[in-house]
Amino acid sequence: MSTQAQMPAQIAVAQQSATLADVGANTWQALEEIARAGERGDDLLIFPETYLNGYLFDSADEVSRSALTLGSPSLAAVAEASAAHGVHTVMGFLERDGDDVYNSAAIFGPDGLLGKYRKQHLPFLGADRFVVPGRDRAPRVVATPFGNVGMMICFDLRFPESARELALQGADIIAMPTAWPMHATFLADHVTRVRALENLVYLAVADRADEEAGTQYLGRSQIIGPDGSVVLDALDATGTFSATVDLASARRKRLVFTPGEYAGACSTPANPISTASWCARTTTNADLTPRPWRSTTVCGPEFITEETRNKIAAHAAQFRQVTQSPFGPDDEIGMLNLLSPAAARDVLHRADGGAAIDLSVDMFMGMPSWVKAGDPAFQQWMTHTPRGTVLDDLTGAGEQNRLVGYSGDAVSMYTHTGTHIDTLNHFGYNGEIWNGFNERQHLSSRHWTKCGADKIPPIIGRGVLFDVAALHGVDMLPDNYGIGGADLQAALDRQGVKFRPGDIALVNTGRMSQWPDPAKYIDNSPGLNLDGAQFLARAGASVIGADNSALEQMPAQDDENWQVVHTYLLGEAGVPIMGVVDCQQLAADKLSRVCVRRRLPEDPRCDRGADASPRDAADRLTSRLS
């Protein structure tokens, strides 16, 4: 298999309904979807298992009557439509060959039939009870202009040899028609990711989400990347869903390992397998004072492909220089681009809607806030009172003011008050901010015209709690304690959690236990040091938040930069910061993984150009993840 994988390729999965035993109606629906795929520019379109026939037959006679020969009019029509619209189509069908019937999938392209596969592993379910296992040992990977496509079907997924055989034959993407019932959620949640990751290939699954013969299909058609990440998940929606992927990344079977990036020398294998080495060494210092590392070394490589690494700005960052965005010259949101719609759907699907936790704090006069640089504290005052309106008649309503009791108030504050998110224009270097935007061209007399709070999209993602206080067995870390990469990795190890690119990092120092005393909460706060910030940014954090006021260790341990973490994360790494995040309940309930949701304000124009948005305080909730 020697075809050159083009990049990018547009892959589509058809999560479409079908009618049991109605080959004509199903074929017509398939032809319409192939035409639409051609209009969209899809390179590969995958249909569910036995799509042309249906699946839940009750007898061998029914299966036999519905089965199609390879030269049948229905399959000929699929081949003709694929050629006419320039689409490569993987179609699932029941195949008759002499006296035998097989559960088959065939791939058609501009030149007709390119390849065929007969399902080898048969569960005692539906049509599979009445078909013959495939025994054909011919290669089932076909070359296409955009890459090599392998095929397997549904139950084959449970057997690692099926996917490995395809990978060894050179598959860049495995197309898998399936007919998952509702109880197969563990396959969609876990096994698909494992198969893609262990073979470093793309895996595209097409299922149905309708009902057939009284049985509900699961849906969850999906595309998984070679790093195990979810590129697309259709959940239970009916439709055809597509994503653009770089199939060439599946050719990179040898990944780059960067030894000692976080904790000195670490034993590395002769054939390394990771681009982001997470090497941490444990310490048991009771007073948390940084000391020379002990001999216990834990190396936990996180799989990050070169494709993903190239999207993480921290890997291209230069010391004290703003970074050009990997997402293009117009990008204003940085690593928030790592929050994909597919990942959002996945995390919402797994969230416990009945266990919502508010991470925000209330706003009130006298609350802790940053005032040391002359910024205003939170203030609230009445602009109108019922009695005052009668006296001054500012409404012009006259005697009506005695009937209508009118109250109104106003607030003023620094935008970094309470639970808030810092935007990428908050800090930079030498008059420049993220992506090279500068004060000469992009700073008006009122606000920045780039990277403001109005540009921040709705945030829905997988949150990971780093309970550093619990790691060290204390309710609150000591004043001015700097949290480094080793602390963060040790917290993950203790909690048994992996941190993935696009995740939202939440750091618990225990500082919220001092709320709402301004002096105890604000001054000399523990927080991230530069090493800790680099650890999270290079791991692909989309947002980083903490339960202290400034996220970082205060004061900073840098004689030249009093906001070393802010300037690094916002200017170099493109990672927005959340401050004053109440992690107490998360820590108390030992919730290491949560769904983080932040809604947009009703009128984002009110935040235009702002370097922080405090109003998402009331809009940020988390839910327990299953």
C-alpha cells in the first residue's frame, strides 16, 4: 500500500435511518446522501452496518430474501452515484454468494468497486445469527487519492487483531459500519479510542440512531484521531456528519520524545513514543519546601501527536516574546480553539445534569478584590429609591411616583473582580499582545480592539481538578508556595486522571478557605509558578483557573517580571486565565473530572474589548462526569 495521503481529507459518517427489509427505500436514501456528500466535498462517506437491508431479522429466510449479490441493481446504483459525485463510499449490506450470506461492506469510488470485506466476528444478534463468518484473507485496505482505507464491521472492534491487521496493511483510516444497540456505550466511550490510539490510525464509525423491530440503536457515530481524541461524535442525532482530518498524521508511527523537559534526566526507551514527556518525581517534604528530588521517578508520557502539538502555542513560544497563533493571523482566542464541538457534545453527554456545582463567588461591597494598583473596589449604590423619586421626580411621572415604588441601583468595579476570565489582551510584552497585535494599531482610547472578552465563545469542556492541597495533606498551601510541574503531575497520579489537550485545568490551593477576608485571601497567595504554567500549557490546556485571586504565586519569584505567569500564559502560550474559582466543593467531593460550562452574556457588546469578563461568574457551572 503506497498511496500518498493527501491533507486534509473530509470524512463523513451517515447516521441515517433505514427500513428493515426495504432495500429499495434504503438505496434511494443512500443515493441522496451520496449526492449531498458530493456537494459538500466529502472524500469518504461511511454508512452503517447492513444499511441497505436493515439488521434485526428474525429468521434465516428473511435474511436470505433480503441479501444482495455484488452485482445487484442497488449496489450498481451506489457505485454509479459514487463515481458521478466523486465520493468514495463504504456501504454495509447483506451479501449473497451462492448458498451463503455474509455481513459485508464494500468501498466504491470513481472507478467502481475498490474492495470488499466480510465480517469475521459474529455476535448472536440480529442478522449475524444467520450469516457465515468471512474467511477471505485478501487485503482489505484499499488505496485512494486521499489515503489508505481499511474496513471492519461492528463486533470486530472487540478484537484488537482486527484493527492491528489493518494498520499493518497500511491503513490511514479504518471505516467501521456498525449497528450498536443502546447497551454498547462502553464501545463508543472507550474501545474506539483505544483502537485508534494503539494503532495510531483514524477510526470512523457509522451507526444508526433510529428504532428497528422494537430496538433502539445507540447512535454515537464518530471519528477518532490517532491520538485517541474525539474529532466528531454525532451522539443521538440523525443526519450525516463530516470532519476534515489530516490522514498523513496516521503515517507518523514514530513520535518524538523530549526527555527531561520538566524534571531533569529520565530514562527513555530506544524507540520513544511521545511528543510531550510528563516526567515528575515525587517528594514527601512535610513542610512543602522545595528540596532536591528523591530517587522515586514516575514517567507518564501523554500521547500527543505532531498534528496536535503544532496547535499548542506553548511548544513554539519564545522567552518573553508574544507568539503568533497556530490558528492564523486573525485568531483572538488562542487555545480556546482546542475546544471542539465534538468534544463539547461528548462531555455534555457524560455530564450528570443533576449534580451542578457553581464555581463562582457572590459580589458584595468589601469583598476581596485587586486594589493594589489603584483599581476600584466593588461598589454598589442606589440610583433611585421609592421615596427619593417622589421628592425629585426624575421620572417626570409626578403624582404617579407615590403609587409606583421605583428602585434602581448601579455598580462599579474592576473587571477582574470576583470569578472572572482574563482575556489575551490583559498582559503581553513591550506593547504587544497575543498573536502580534499591538498598541499602535489595536488599542483605542477606550479599549483594545483585539482579543477582548466579546470574542470569547461559549466554553464547554472537560475540566480536570489538580488538588495540590490534598496532594500535600493540607487544607491550604502555605503562603507564596509555588506550584510546579512536579506538583501537578503528582496530583494527577494521585487522582488517577489523565490530562488531555483541550482540557480545562482547575487548580485547588485551598485559598478559598480564607474567603472573604481580603488580606488573608489576596496577600502572599500560593499559586502556579512559571514551571507549573509551562507544564499545563504544553500539555494543551485550553483554559487554566485556580481558587486564588491571580492564579500565580504572589509575589512572583522573578526579579524582572512581577506577573511572570500572566505574561507567559496570555502572551506566549495563548491560554486564558480564570481567577477566583471556588473549588472547595469539587475538592470536598473528590471530583477530579467535571464538565465545565460557561455561557456568554446576553449582550456581549457590553464586554467589547475588555481584558476580563466578571459577569461569567454567575454563568460558570460544573457537573460530575461519568
